[in-house]
Amino acid sequence: MGQTVVVETDIAIIGGGAAGCYAAISARRLAPELDVLVVEKGHIDRSGCLAGGMNAINAYINPGETVDSFVDYVRFDAMGILREDLVRTQAALLNEVVRDLEQMGLPVVKDASGKYAPRGRWNIKIHGESLKPLLASAVRTLGARVLNRVVVTNLLQTDGKIAGLAGFGLRDGNFYVVKAKKTIVATGGASGLYRPNNEGDARHKMWYSPFNTGAGYAIGIRAGAEMTSFEHRFIALRTKETIAPTGTLALGFGAPQVNALGEEFMKKRWSHMGGEGAPTPIRLYAPLQEIAQGRGPCYMDTRHLSEDRVKALKEAYLDMYPNTVQYWAANGIDPSRDPIEICGTEPYIVGGHCQAGYWIDVNRKTTLENLFAAGDVAGGAPYKFVSGCFAEGRIAAESAIREIRENPEFRISVSTEDLEREKRRVFGPLGSGGRLSSQEVEERLQKIMDEYAGGIRTQYAMNEASLKVALKKLQEMTVDLPLLSATDTHGLMNLHEVIDRIDVARVLVAHLIARKETRWPGFQTRLDYPETREEWQLFVNSATDRDTGEIRIILRPLDSFTETVSFQEEVAHGNSY
């Protein structure tokens, strides 16, 4: 254990991914007199979901579309559940932030007339392998400070108000205390809750970043923040083996889904839902049904592609998933001859594709004073993708700056007793000689979630009985957490990551129990409530008691940030749910 390092700043940003970097960039541009600090578990040059790059901006208002039509589409894709105020405010900034990124050096593909080249209705093509280094360079150039390789373990609170964060250094072993007037959480969503497609040494060959382990959610849960829509899980339809995005095949190269009989089943059996244009959950659920009914495996049919188009397809994957091209070469796969097999991934909790995250107002402020959220960790606004995360980072930064300027005399104070308690919690497992490793606990967590909470093993389906078993077993796991042990700071990071995921998993299961309908088939399939029900056109929210760990379910209407429809009396703690 190293020394205690105390840092004071005006705005602390937790997470140096897309939203975090852009929040820092926006804050320094808008208020160069303020100190801005980014705290990142990895290194901002190649951290977060953009580490390997992107080949498209997936949320953009193309010619012929408007903010209104975008909001309408998001409502359709989210099957009726969204915070329109959040979607509308981020949509208004989508094109502006993309133009800004282009000025920073992002290569955006143009058509013959010099306009951005569309890829489908809401996408534009980019060469985005260098996207993350460009953002990181701008953060440094504009003068934001950066703490790389510092693992944030909890938020600091004084009289119920957020006063900064605590964490530890991966390289130096120091205990970091960051006192901040305003804090923005931008850590991304949660992977690793469920048993993945691949196991053993290949377990991190997954779609969502394996380093996004739900820490941003967990620190808010433990601090008592209200959270929303965890039951709106995201399960990606991806290429088998390499787990690469299928949107590149469908939108970029016109590949339809087909079953083993060669049928375009989306057109044949799902035309009433829009066929290939059906909501995202249905595009996962449909191939699951084909497989269950004996017509699998399923594929993206690329056999119409010419040699030149296959070359263009490979170039597109090189901008974000180069291992796909390597896999095809190593296994003699020619997309013009061989359709590309598809599968579903394990479930993720992602506020950028779906809408799990902090319950926020239009300024991206959470229910905790001085705390804001942006990007995948912010709830209520699905279909934000990369550009929406940039937009939310900017909005959160603007809001934090405004509050600081409205109260310039604000001073930060943190209890020494609270800091010592957190320091003991953080470093206690280091060299403790406990008999449990983080990998053992992680595997146990993933087995529980996979078998009882709608993982791959059950084709993502669940019922109340199985979910209550999951909740009971998760609670039992918390009893054993004091037995966890680590031998170095990297092992300590893994240990705190699995603790964070258990906290997130408990809230997720409570939300899955609470929504008594099937709102998003595939993503959230309730076998005991198979229909969509009108009375569930609302948000399932929750707040966790800081002292007892009890999870209170809160039901809120779609059109109100403050009004509460009802409180569900059960609490998700031990066997009481």
C-alpha cells in the first residue's frame, strides 16, 4: 500500500472513453479558467469502447431526416420506452459533434459530391481506427489533467452530496482522493455479468469492452443514486467466433439474415414488425426462434458480393474488428461464397444501445447533488452510440460549469473518517491470505446469471421463480466477499471489478423481476409474462439503501422526470423479494 495522494479540482471526470474525453474537451473550451481532471482505469489513448476504432457513426441526422424523425425512430426501436427529453437534446447535437471530430482529424468518408457518405438511415461511414488517440490528444492539448491507470472505487459524499471520488493507482499502489466541486461519471456500461460465448483463455473475446465492468453503475448504486431500466439489457447479434458487428454486413453491404434453408426469415415471418427494419430486439429474437424451430444455424448472406465489394467489406472491418479479416483468411472463408454465421452474445448493460443507467434530468444531472452522468452509464436515452455519448459529455460539462459559476464560493470538505474507512475497504484484501480469488467469484457470478437470470444457456428467457433464485444466490455471494484476496494491485483491480459486477447484477435482477411483461423479446423475455402490457408503459427505476443494501423499486411515467406512479413495496435484499 502506497501513500495517500489528495488532488483537488473543479470538475472530476470518471472514465476517459468517448463521453469522458469529450466532456473534458468541452469543459476546457467553455471554461478555461476551471481545472478539469480525467481519471481513467487504463490509458486515455486506447481505453473504453473506442479503443480499437469504429467504421461508422451510428447516430447522425442524414439529409431528409430531422430531430423529430430521429426521436420517432428511437421510440420505435426501443419499443415505446424512452425519455424523449434526453433523446431530443442529444439528437440536436449529433451532427455538430461529428463535424467537430472531423476538424480534429477524423477521416469521414465523402461521396462524389463531397457530402458525408450515408450507411443506412442514421449512419455515416468513417475511417475511425484513430478515433480514440485523436480524442486523447485534444484532451491534453486543451489543458485537462489526466490520471491514467487509477481505479475508481467509490464516490465521496458529505451530507448526502457528492464531493469527489476515491481510488487506487495500478502502477504506484497509492490511495487517491480526488476532491471535486462537480463529478461526471462516464465509465461506460457493464460486461462480464453473464457467462460469455467463449470460455477459458478466449473469455474476453466478446462484443462489448471486457474492461467496462460496471464500476460507474456500482459507485452510484452504493451511493444511493436512482437508477433506471437495467432490465432493458442489450444482447448483440454478432458474427460467430469473432463476435464482430453485423451492422457492417447489413447496413454497409446489404446482407439479409437467412436460415439454414436459405429463407430470408425476417421478410417471411416478421414483416409485420418491419422485416429487416424491425426493432433491434426482434432482429435478435427472430434467429433465436429459427434455431429453436429447427431451421438453424442462421447467417448474414453475403454471397451477392463481388470481389471488389468483399475487399471493401474487409477494409471496413479493419477499422474496428481486424481479427475478423484474419479469421476469414485463416479458415478459408470467402464472403462471396460463404454466408457469415451469426449468434447472440451474452447480455450486457449498456445505456448507449439500450437505456440502463443513472436516472438523470435534461442537464444530465443525477439524483445526487454535484453528480452528473454521460454516455453508456447514463440512462433513459437509447440509440446514442458514439456521437450521442459525445453529445451527452458536452451537455454534462456545460451543466457542471453552470452550477460552479452560479456558486463560485462552494468549498469541498470530506470526512477523514470516511476516507480511512474507504482506504481499509480498498486495500484490505491485498495480501490478506483469503481463500477466494476474483476469478473464482467471477465464474460463480456468471454461472448464476447465465442459468437463472436469462443468459445464453436459457436462450435469454427467464421467469420469476428463476430470477428469485438468482437474487438469493447473489445475496449469498456477498457473504463470502471478505474471503477475497489479491497479491498485487492488478489482482486488486480484478477483485474490485467483480465486487462492482455483483452490485450491478443484484440491481439488474431486481429490475427483471419488477417488469411483469415481455417488453423487448430476446433482450427481456419473461416466460411467465410473454405479452407486452399497456400498463407497463413506464420506467422501472430503483434506489439502493446505502446502509442496508436494500433495493427499492420505483415506477415512473414516460413523460415526467419527477412524478412517481407508485412504489413497489418489496425490496431486493436476501430472501425478502
